[in-house]
Amino acid sequence: MMLTQALWLAVIIAGVVWLKLANSPKLAVQA
């Protein structure tokens, strides 16, 4: 896997996780 592809994959995964945390009622106040 190329470094660029790995970077994009990491960005996408981080984005999905961030959205899940942002939509979490427990972390809504901290967001």
C-alpha cells in the first residue's frame, strides 16, 4: 500500500470515528 493511500485511509477512519463521537450524547457537551 502506498503511503498516500494509507494516509487517506487514516483520515477517513478518523473522520468516521469523530462523527460517531460528535453524535454521542455523552460527548455532545465536550464537542
